[in-house]
Amino acid sequence: MLQVLIATGLVLAISAAFAAVLLVAERYLVNYGPCKIDINDGTRELDVRGGDNLLMTLKGSGIFVPSACGGRGTCAYCKVRILDGGGPVGPTEAPLLTPEEIESNVRISCQCKVRNDLRIEIPESLLSVREYRGKVERIRDLTHDIKELRIKLVEPEKIKFVSGQYVQLEAPAYRDNPAPVFRAYSISSPPHMDDTIELIIRLVPGGICTTWVFELLKEGDDVKLTGPFGEFHLTDADSEMIWIAGGSGMAPFWSMIRQMQHDGAARPCRYFFGAVRRRDVFFLDEMRQLEQELEWFKFLPALSGPEQGAAWDGEIGLITEVVGRHVQGDGEREGYLCGSPGMIDASIEVLKAKGVSDDRIYFDKFA
């Protein structure tokens, strides 16, 4: 039995080594020569060296397409339209694309090699995305498994964004992580603090970036990020807002409420924040202070699994149950949601049952 296991291990190791050699050979030894990439019908034209994938080729030219998996072809964030020169959809792309996307030439850019001239289409907003270098100014624990990072920008020194957008933080190669990877985090600082980026990061067991943040990253360390990305933001309407979040889903709303206070904005808002136990709730004192200062703002935290006998004078139950108890089916409202797919889907159903239409519900769903 031991001999079988050893032999199997050797075969797997040899196969992995051979695959790595092929990847290196294709990237560095196969020369596809100079290639041109036309972006958005001539808005930008790039002269590049063929051989790498499209995601990394664009990054090398200062164009940052979102990617959460480091180019491994699993997150499906790095979609672009390849209008000419992309060749057929590959087997690693097909499972990540809908039939409609394939029909309209949408591709997974990290899985497409630049072998010839390309004509592509990307959102115009990505052309203004930049790479930023900064220094970690502060790391503090918000809960037992959530940390806040404050990053002082160094180059460039300022960033322009709107509350609700996100950046991608780069985790460098470390230990068993062989190459840098990017992970997306909503910006929790308000836009008027344009020389600083704050992030609220929850520990994901085994997560590449969160493990680095929780175990290795220190105050004073240099970091790299790209952004801003995303279309999640407040509208210009004046109707009541229902905000629903849990855990690190606090981030965009912590940015929004502070920016609204800074701008002197006044718009009715009820913020429902779900947690399991009291130790999972943070910024409670800050939110209570905002309630005192902003007559139009109400914070309603809820615990779904409070400890018996623990002091808690807030709501009890799943956050969707609490929303259902407090929100009536009258008046014009907008819903803003940030959290896990399950929480988002359940919240959408509750809001729709209360008369909030699909086109007035906005969300940032964690992958």
C-alpha cells in the first residue's frame, strides 16, 4: 500500500512539474511577435509582445481588468469582449460563460492568449483605473475575525472614487502562495478622505489574501492596490433607503454614511445590520453617535444567535426577519444590500414583498 501511495505521489509530482514547464515554455520561449490591441474602436491602441494571457498583457500596459483569482480562471471577473482575433472559446472558459455571453463574444481574459492582433471592448471606466502604492498606517481588530486596514497612499497620493466602489488589494507571494494574487474589497473610507484607503477584511479560513493580512501584514508595510472598480453606489433619489448588511458588508455603508454626513446630505435611511452574536457587532458606538447627529438615520443591529443571558437590547432574529417586521409595504423606497449571495437573495425577496421593485434594489454580492 505504501509503495502504491509513493508511486501515485511521484506521478502527480512529475505531471505537475511537466505542466509547469509547458506553461513557462509557452510564456517565455514561444514568440508570437509584436501584436496590436485595439480597445473600444481606437480609444486606446497598444503595441504588445504576444505570448502572455490578455489579462496580464493589459495589466502590463496599465489597464487593470478586475480579477479575484489571480488569473486562475475561477472567478470569472475578468470578462471582456473580444470582437476580432480571439479564436474559439476554450474549455476553461466555457463553464464560466452563459450562452448569451458566448454569442456576444464575451471571453475570460485570463484564459485568452495574445497570439495575434486583437480588437476588444471593455467598460470605459476601466481606462481610468490605476495602480496605487501605499503604506499600512493602521491595523486594528474590529471583531475576533474582522480587521480594518488604513492605507496611506504614496504613489499616486490621492484617489477619486464614489462610496460603494471597491479596490483590489495585492497579496504578494508568501509561503505556499507562489505568485501575487488580487482580492476585491469594498472601500470603507469616505471619498473626501482621498489620500487614504480603509478596508474592512473578514478572515476566510485558508484564504490567500486574508491569511496574509491576518498573519503576516504589519503596520508600516508597503502594499499595492488597483482601482477603483464597481457600479454599486447611491442614486440621486430622495426616497427612503433601506440598507441591509452583515459582517464585512459594513464597508460600503460605513463609507456612504460618513460621506453623507460630510456633505450635509439628508435622506431617510434605516440600516439593518445582521450578526450572530454580540462579539460579531462592531461600530455600534459610532452608529449610535451618528443617530444622535443625523435625525434621518436609524441603525438597527440584530443577533440571530445571541448567547443565553448575554446583555443585548437590540433586535433578535435573522436580519431578513427583522427587516420584515420593521418595513411596511407603503411609500417609495430603495434597497441597498451588501453581503453573501444567500443573504442578498433572501433580502431581495423580503424587499420585493414589501413593494420595492427590482429596479430599485441595488447590491454588492460577495463571490
